[in-house]
Amino acid sequence: MTRIARVHARQIFDSRGRPTVEVDVLTGDGVLGRAAVPSGASTGSSEAWEMRDGTGEYAGLGVRTAVGHVNGEIARAVTGHDVREQAALDKLLIDLDGTEHLARLGANAILGVSLAACRAAADSLRTPLYRWVAELAGTAPGLPMPMVNILSGGLHAGRGMDVQDFLAVPASAASLDEAIEMAIRVRSAAADALAARGLPTLLADEGGLSPGLETGRVALELMVEAIERAGLTPGRDVVVAIDVAAHSLWDAAEGRYHLAREGRYADRAEMIEMIAGWTEDFPVASVEDALDEEDWQGWTLLTERLGDRINLIGDDLFTTDRRRLEQGVRLGAANGVLVKVNQNGTLSGTLDVIAAARAAGYVPVVSARSGETEDSFISDLAAGTGAGQIKIGSVRTSDRMAKYNQLVRIAEDPALGFAGMTGYPRLAAGLAP
């Protein structure tokens, strides 16, 4: 029987040592599906609600209230439901909560049940998780190109740099294995370059290096140096992705972006000019959250300026919310969407966002969060949906490597192709020879 016999949640800990929710779903045929819920640091205001206790242990960050909701009201509601009926289960959970952002029961409670049920269904059917996700999504599975964190700042690294992340994309890789090997070479070379300058090589939340560089331009110069130190050619073998996380830079009182590390403020036009300059002078293929999450007009102007050359990815802008994505499509804002399951709150809702992005010609990028666990679900999500890109973090720490290692296992399926640079349609034809 593939019907839910028991649901049990517990409080575990994420990669930052903060509490998070883990859920077990047990079916009548004895199959156990388990899922752990990640947590973000740079969060959009429209994300599904992550419920924290607010008082008591762990400085109020405990999740025992959300755990109680799973073990009580949610468990009673879903017991007897067939785990193969993912969309119906997710609708039941959404209706049970009854609020816009899953604020009554907590998105972390609901998502844990949604993902655990999916994993239980795959195991009950004796099919790999990525293939079950592909069936649910109606897509052809494939191996994604990794976008690998090299340098970190912003909320991921105590604001040592204004810009949150600089990432390497191994553009010339012909396989997933080669892509990971190239990324490891670049990260090692970046550590060597920093050490040679007497700069720190401290780890940030996602395993990237946190050197505290003065400007984005200096960071990009170091990225190019690292690529070359690795014996690779910038713009041909490796291109650069940037996560500005501009919402965390926005100073509402000033009505401008505060680049504190640089000691200056910048308005919308200056931010667009700064980013345009980066794309002209460095091999930048993708820029995420270049402007504030509510600056729709600015995003439209940015997309008119750069959208035919690079990927412009909305994270806080869209928060894996189909309605916000559809608004962006109407306005011509961005041309890609970051996909985070805990921003949405259910697997079915996340699959809907990926489908809507594709229908609009927007590229999807499946992403981890800065507070992660050993759960590798997003690797199966990226492969199952054939998303083409995945953003896990750096090639360090077990919470990140668990996901890379799962991709390596998935890659043993000879029927799966490697996306390569198909997730960069505006750049693929223009890579340096």
C-alpha cells in the first residue's frame, strides 16, 4: 500500500547549527520517506513563511511549534493519503493551512511533508527519485550545469564584501564529472591566489571563500586570476555568475543602495551602470538579484539593457512564486528564475514555477539555501526537471558535497545527457573561441 500510515517530525540542525524541521512519512507497505527543510539568510519578503518559535531555546530560532503542527494537525489530515498523488497532497496541505504564505502551520512544516511523501512514493514504486520527479513534472530528466560558489560576501559572510557571491560556471565541461573537477580546480586556485596576497581564506555559509575584498571589480579580477591559475581560459572554459543580493543592500530611508564596504551609496541607474561595466570587462554570464525585489521598473530597464547578452536571474524578485514570476514576464523583468523549494512551500508549487518559467522563455536555476542539511533532494529536482542549472554552493562542507555526490550517482544513468551551456541561451553562441 502506498497510503500514508504515519507521519513524524523532529527538530534537527542545519549547516549553521540552527534548528530546522525533518519529516518522516511511512507508508502502509513499510517504505520510509524522509526530508529535511533548508533555511535562507538573504530572504525575499514574499517567501513562504518559515515558522520559528520566537522564544525559548536557541535564541527563539527553535522549530518545535512547526514540528508539533506536523505531528498533530497535519499528520491527522494526511494519514491515508496516497503518496503517489503529489498534487492532491500538496493542495490538501495548502488548503489545511489556509493562509497566503503558509503562515498558520509554517511552510517549513508543510514542505517537509511534501518532500518526504515524494521520496516515499519513489521508493514505493522502486524508481529513482529524479525519475519520479520527472514523471510528476512531465519533463525529460537531464544533468544540470553546476554554478559553483568561489567568493562570498553579503549576508553569507558577515558583509565582508557588499556583493554576496561570485561563482564559477565550467562552460567548456563536456560532462558533470568534468564540470565538478574544473570547479574544484578554480576554487583551489582562488585560495592560493588569496594566500599569495596575504588575504584570509575563511569559509562563508555556503563553503565559499570570504576574503573581504573592497569592491566587486576587485573580486572579479581575482576570479579571472583564479581561473587562469587553474590552467583554464576565462570566457571559454569558465564564465562567472554573480549574486548581488541587492535587496539586502537597499536602504529604504535613503532610497538608495548602501555599498558599505565601498563607503558609498548608489541609485538604480548607478547600480545598472556598475553591473553593465562588469559584463563588459569580465566574462560574466549571469547576474542574480541585481536590484531590489520591488524595483520592477528598474528590473525592466536592466533587462532591456543586458537581457539579450546574459542571464538575469530573479531570486528575491520572484521568491519561487508563480504570481510574481508572471508579473515579471508581463513587465519584461529578468529572464530567469532561481528555484528554491522552501520559498514556495510545496513540491507541486515549485514544479509549477519551473513549468511557467519555461513557457515564458525564462531559464530556471534550482538552488540550495545558505542554511542547508545533508538532504540532497534538490539534486534530484534539478535532474528530474531537466532544469539545466543548479546552484548548490561551493565544493566544500558535507551539506554541499552531499548534493554534488548525489548528482554523481544520478550521472551513472547512461540515458541522461549533460546540459552544458544550454541554460545560458544568450551566451552559448558567443563564448570566446
